[in-house]
Amino acid sequence: MQRRHFSTALLACALPAARAQEGAFTIVAPFPPGGPVDTLARMLSSGLAALHQRPAIVDNRTGANGNIGIEAVKRAKPDGRTLLVVPQGNLTINPTLMPQLGYSVEGDFAPVASLARTANVIAVNPAVPAKTIGELIALAKSKPGSIGYATPGVGSSLHLAGELFAQQAGIDLLHVAYKGTPPGLTDVIGGVVPMIIGNLPTLLPHIQNGKLRALAVTDAQRAPELPGVPTLAEAGVKGVALSSWYGVLAPKATPAPVLARLQRDIRQIFDDPANKAQLQKTGLAVWIVEGPKFGELIRQETASWAPVIQSRRIAAQ
């Protein structure tokens, strides 16, 4: 009898926990911990947990350039509990670069909102004899095809930023693709590769401690964290006003009222002054575009990247 009462008590305790877990939010970040996607996913997760008084977990479901995590959200129940935090490249570049993707951005997902944006930075190892973009261009012209630049992979937004920079500057650079930014960053700091194009949150600490020399940002404005570093336009290279951004998607059939609630939640979480300040320290600026406007942004950028991919003959590896 005591054993039966004990078992019943355990079941009574377990049921509320099980129900809470069933109602939990899952924020899928399809890249490893430590980068901007993970940072934003964790801020969203903490905010949703506080607003709704229910568990919210971050699932770093990595692999296949983010496609594994993206496809997992595609298959998730469209109830607003499973969300995807993803960088722009997976939404605006991969559809052209990888025609056989296992998902359709427009057909399989509902755009919820963008979250933040950041500048991209062109930086070199301090041993490289180029202290300005003009000097880098001159060096590249003297050694066509021999100045390598590291990126997180073929077809990443940073790779295409490099291709567009080379095209507009009239130079031939050597793309050195890595499986993610960390190994490429290690090689540039170590002098194996002379140059890197990376997002500001990743490169900023190494620029500040002198392990990298920043030559320009690819955004339309200077980065507040690097006020002395010019934009490419200021350095004489026009037509490369690019930034990196990150957004939230839900499974396609998620009801409109649920999407509207999520958009309200995101505004409340990311407009919080403490959260804004925390992101700014890492080089991320809160930037929210919601619903259909976010969907239109994705469509426009997809259309603008397609000719770059085609003219530069970039192919997925």
C-alpha cells in the first residue's frame, strides 16, 4: 500500500512538469554556441520564458551549413512554440546557391521578424603591408589571385561580400573557405591566411587587442565600436553597402494571431534597454522588421544576390 501511494505521488509530481515541458518554447539555432545566432537565440529564449512563465530552451542543432536545424523547424508543429533564429545567408543566398535545398523559405516558413544587424569588417593580420583599403587594393593588383581571404564557407554572406568587394575594386582575391569562422580566424591571426571578412561581433575583440587590423566596414555607415575605421564607400569602393542580419521564422501554417503575439513579444524583449546595451557590447544593433515586411525584405535580398552568385560563378561545394 505504501509503495502504491509513493508511486501515485511521483506521478502527481511528474504530470505538471510534463505539461510544462509540452508547452515549452524551443528556439532552434542551427549553428554552434558562441556566435551571434546563439547570442540572439538565448536572449529570445530568456525573454519568452520570462513573459510566458514557461520553459524555453535553445537547441543548437548544427550541421549542413545550418540546413539540419532549419529542416527540423520546417517539420515542427505550427503552434508558435518552435522557432528558428537564422542568419540572412540561409534565407537569401542558399536558395540560389543550392537549388536542391530541403526547404523553401517562402513555402515552408512564416516570417516573424528580424532581430538585429551588424557590420561586416575587412581585416588583415598586422604583418600584412597594407594599412588602408587603398593599399590592400594596390597589393592585390600587384599579386593577382594570391591574396587570400578567409570566410565561414562557400556561399556565406561574407563570401559574397568578398566577391562583391573584389568585383567593385577591380581585383582578384583568393577565397579560402572554412567550416565556420573560428578556424579561419585562427589561421588569419596565425598568419596562415592574410585577410578575413567577418562580422563585427566575432572580429571586434581581436581588433581591440591588436591581433587583427581593421581596414574597412562593408556597411553604409561606420560602426560605432570602430569609429576610426572607414566604410568601403569612404575608402573609394562604391556599391558594397552590406551588413549581416538575423531573423526569426516559424513553421508555415502558424496562425496569424500566434505570429502577432510573437511579434509583440520580440518587440518587448529586444526593445528592453538592458538587452539593447548587452547586444551593443558585442557589436549587434537591434533591428526589427516584422511579418510581411520581413518577408518582402527576404525576397528582395534573394533577388539582389542571385546575379552576384551567377556572375561570379559561385557554386556550393
